[in-house]
Amino acid sequence: MLSVGEVLAVDRRRLRLALWPASGSTRNLAGGRATLMLVVGPDTYYVRLRSRRLPDLELSSGPRACFEADVEGVLLDAVGYATVTSGIEFRLNEPQRVLPLWREALAALREVGS
């Protein structure tokens, strides 16, 4: 599961990700291909990615594995007999601590390759 503080849309076809180095998501992306699943309103999307690892980001909260991924395809998963009524929701227990860390990660992702 990824947070909004770990994924940056560079443009319509490219994403950058800053992930914990030992996470399952990092292991999956290291294989060069991945699928992101998004729930947006009543719609569910599968986004097929081709990924490549970039140099790690050194952030104040520790290193992050950095990836750039090209969108290879998007599938809208919808059926007539059922409607998605909600996606995954969460509440930050310490937003005053977490939000600045997310901002730092996103700023670092913007600087990759600049």
C-alpha cells in the first residue's frame, strides 16, 4: 500500500516513487514491472507499469528506494452488477509529523534527474 507522500505523477505517462527500501513494494518494483490498483469514487483502475530503480533518496527520516515508472496501460475495472462504494481510507495519527515528511519526499522526487 502506497501513500500520497510516496508517489509523484511527473506527467501523464510517468510516475516517481519513494519507498521504504525493505518493503514488499520495493521488491516488486525492482522486478521491472508492477501494477498499481486505485479506487477513485465508484471506479477501480489497474495501472500497468514498467519500472527502473534510480539512486536512493537520502531523506531526514532515512533513505528511500527511488523508482521511475512508465505507464504501459490502464484498465478500468467496472461491472454492471456491482458498484464500488468506498476505497481504502485511513487517518494519520500524527499528521503534524507525517505531512512534512511526505512533502520532503515529494520535493526530492521532483528533483530527481534535474
